[in-house]
Amino acid sequence: MNTIPYRYFKDELSNGLRVITVEMPYVHAAEIALYVRVGSRYETIENNGISHFLEHMFFRGSHHYPSSFQINEAFELIGEGLIANTFREFTCFWSKIDSQFLDKGMSLFGDVFRSPIFEEIETERKIVHIELLEDFDSEGEPLDMDNVSRPFLWPGHSLGFSVIGTKENINKFTRDDIISHYEKHFVASNMVLCVSGLVTRDEVLESSKKYFGDFNTGKLIYPSPLLMSQEFPLSKFIYAESSKVDIQLSFRAYGETHPDIKTLYLIQRVLDDGISSRLQKSVCEEQGLAYDISAALDCYSDIGVFDIDVSVPPEKTFSVLLAILDELKLLKEKGITIEELEKVKSRGIREYEFHFDHLRQMSIQFGEGELLYGLKTPEECMQDITQISLEDIKRCAEDVFDSKNFNLVVLGPYTLQQQRDMKELLRSQPI
């Protein structure tokens, strides 16, 4: 493993704000990022979507930059602009800047998040409605598979909510609703400020105290607990006119804090990590059932999902499902070879080494980690990977790829016979 001369520091201001500095003297820029425990998991069915709406409203102006144009221009004069993304368990705002403008960038961040004006709500409401159209068709049916599978996996729980919310909720959010949500979540105890790149701890702390030191302390917000179990495979079929059928196999899995999470990430690489990985080789290259197939982990602090996604012509729907299940059974029964293990270990470690060159990845590693999972360095993660054995891979595959964790979602122009055949396959041939 290569070592890179970065240094990180964790400090806490008097108001409870955690400040992470990642000194990377070998790069030529800096990134400021604010991580906040706010997202759809902290919402109710009545206000689902308000975290995402709030994210949009920060771009509408602040005390010293009272318009969208002024805020964006100010950021663009010192770097690449302000970017944001709302997820289920957190929201992140970040900006890559010329490191000589660190104090200016910190001043901008402080003003945007300490003194938002929350004006032009109706204009932003129109924009969010347009964004909503990306996830649903004209009839209101979901186009994004996650908006089908997550409510199916976690019915009635906020983890099953869509991040963007519903059309009805978006229509009814008021300025008072937005201010109330902001005042609850954007408090020092509930945020992590991470600054990485060509910076020093001293200058980061000086600017942090100057521009974030007067944030209200508030309280750390915890996600709603999840108490759900499953005893047999479940399936959901949604008919939609299309030239293809979208299929997602979802397995309830581990959260980011689980001791076997790195093992599960290696299993994901065994199945889908380039053309030579198992699913790509079998389903696409050998059987010609699909152009592409993906396996991915969607993990939260306490739970996760292992997804396998594929899109196929309607006539190949049953065949591709059978092929995927055969690969998972083979993995459980036979495990993997030592050559496969060494390959995915090497690729996993190399990915962490690549992070040393990327401000965004280093910020995610330290900032998101500190906010939600407990901070671990890239070196600690690489060391965890080196300890994983063939037995660990087989044990975790047997644990996760089990009928009691299996959920199937099919979206597209399937036939009733295909639906019956797939349901019978799930019933008669448990994984």
C-alpha cells in the first residue's frame, strides 16, 4: 500500500461544531464541505421532501448575497461554484476553490447557512416540480427503480420515502415550514465542516471560528429506528409500456458500521467490477442476455441493500432472472477462488489509494464518516480489506443472499405468464 503525506485533524468549536481538516500539500486546490444530518429519513409522510426543498432554497440568497445570481457569482469567482445533494440520511454542500481564497470561501459558506433569506419560494417550487418529472411519467408512475423498491423494502418507514418528496407535499410547503426545518437541523451539533486540500489546520480553525462560531448549538438528530424482518422472498410487478423490462433484485444487507461491510463490498466487486467480473461475464458476455448489468451496495448507518439491476428485452425477462440466481447460488455454494480474492482486494485497496488524489473523495471519507459512521482513515479501510479471507466471503454471501432477504421488483411490459413463472421460481427454488 502506498502512503501519501496527508494529515487530518478533528477539532470541535465551543458550540459543538466538528471541524475536520485534511491537509493535502501535494494538491493545488481546496474543498469546503458541510455535512448535515438532514434528509428524507428524518421526515414524516406529511413533510416528506422538505429536506430536498430546503437544499434548493439555500441557493435563493443570503444576507450579504440576496439573490441566486449573487450567491453563484460569488462562488464562481473563487472556484467551481456551490454544489449540493440531498440523500436519505444526510445532505452535503461543497465547493472546490482556489486555496488562496479559503477565508473568502469560508465566509461565503457561513453567510449562506447562517443567514439564508428563503425568498422566491414559488419560483423554486416550479423548479422542484420540473425535477420531479425526472422520476415519474405523465401518469405519475415511477421511472426510477429505487422509488419503487425502497417503499417496497421499508413500507411505512421514512427510509422508503423518495428524497424529492411528493407533488402534494411540494405544493404545500410554506416559508414557515422551511424555516422550522432549517432551525432544527442546521445547528452546530448536527453538522460537520470538512476542509481538505492545500490548507492548514490553523487557517481552517481560524476561519471556522470566525464564520461558524456563532451557530446555535442545538441537538444531534438521530434517524428513526428500523425494526423490520422478512421470512421469504417478496415480489412486486408494475406493468409499463416500454421497449425493455427493468429488473431489480434487492437483498437486505449490512449498514456501514457492520463489521463485515468491507467483505460485502468485496463481494460486490466479485459480481460487478468490470467486464471480467462474474455477472458481466456470465449474463452479458457468455449468454448475451443483457447489454449491461450492475451490482451495487446502498448502505446507511444501520442497514443496507445489495442491489442487482438489469434491463432486458421482454422475452428475456425470465431467463435473465434465472441466470442471476444461478450465479448467486454458485457463489454461496462454492465461494470464490484465491485468484478472485486477490484481484478484488487489490482493486479495493487501489481505489482507496486513488482517493488520495481527489478532494471530493477525501472529504467524503472524513466528513461523511465523522457525521454518520465513525471516522476511519483510508489506511484503516485498506487494512480491513487485507484481513478478509475466502471463508469470510463465503460466510457473508450465505448470510446476505438468502431467501429471507430477497425482494424482486419488475417494471415494464412483462406478460402474465412471465409473472407467474417468476413467482413460481422464487417459491420453488429458494436461494
